[in-house]
Amino acid sequence: MLEAVEAASVCATTTVELSRTDEREARLAKLEVRRAQVMLVPPRRAMGVIQKWWAEHSQVERLAPEKLEPVRVGVVLVSEVEVAEGVKPVRWLLLTSLPVESAEQALACVEHYRLRWLVERFHYVLKSGCQVEKLQLESADRLRRAVTVYSEVAWRLLWLTYEARAHPEAPCTTVLDEFTWRLLCVASCPTETVAVAPPTQKAAVRKIAMRGGSTR
């Protein structure tokens, strides 16, 4: 599979912004993208292993698959070029059920992959900040409606956090209306006089975080 996509010609180039992590500084990365369609053939012993496992762990034998069919998947290889000395280049090998028959489709897969950390942060906020896993509801329908509401809250919190990181010193009026930021100031410190000027985005997000239990 890797040999097949490495042998393919470069179908597109793109430049993406890589965020800072514990292992690297933030930077712009120039990427070359290759694509291929491959057929994954199941191993010869696969069916015997699956049927044995099913017999040992399932009480419904008739649901065991009788045969594994080959699966056609798209493969996208992303390689960073023009890397500075001492910097480890980015290299992503992506498998997808989406079509990659054009450069645009391959680039769409790359963009989806780049959003994976943002999606993970959203679920972290949903579970940790909103504590949705602690809900004790009596039916799936109630849980579904609750998660819908909490998802809106989690998205809003995540958006505010990223806006504050991008523009920490900007006034919070760009993300909060006047009633909201004044109410936030009163709730954060009821004994203080409400500020005449709105706090910065960084300060407003910190006040929101403290209302949620953060001590930093």
C-alpha cells in the first residue's frame, strides 16, 4: 500500500499552519500530496480467526460473517518539503473511504485530518467542562436532547477559547454582548463595582473558566 502511493506522482501542494506542541514550535509547512486507490484483500486465515472468536464470545452464532470481501480504500500520503535543518518533517499516511479521484478530494481528506485535534478538544470540553458523562437520565431520548444542548455550550466555550488565544488583548465585546460581559463581571466578583470598560478576551475567558471550577 505504501509503495503504491509513494510511486504516485504529486497531485497537489499546499501550505498549512502547524500549531505548537510539546515537540515542535508553530510553523507554516509546505506539503506535497500523493493519492492512490488500493484494494485491501483479507488474509487467508482471517475468517477462521473471526469465526472462532465469535463462537467464544457471542451467543448469536447466526450473525457471524460468512466471508470477508476485499475493501477498496483511498490512500493519501502527505509529505513536508523544504524543511529547516533539525526539524522533523511532517508525514501523514491517511486511509479513507471517501473518493480520492482528484486533487481536490485528496486535499479535502488532508483538511479533515487536520481538524482531528479540534474535534478531540470539542469532545474534551463536552466531557470535562460540561461533564455530560455524569448525566443520570432515564431514557435515550432525554440523553440525546441533553447532549444536543450541551454540544452547543461546548462549541461556544471552545470558540471563545480559540478567539482569546488568537486575540488575547482585544475587547471581549467582539465575542460577548454588553449584557453578557457585565453579568460575567458581577458573577465573578459580586463585591466589586462593575467595570466601565469591558475586559479583554483573555480576561473574560478566564472569568468563564473560573465559574466552571478552574483555579488558574
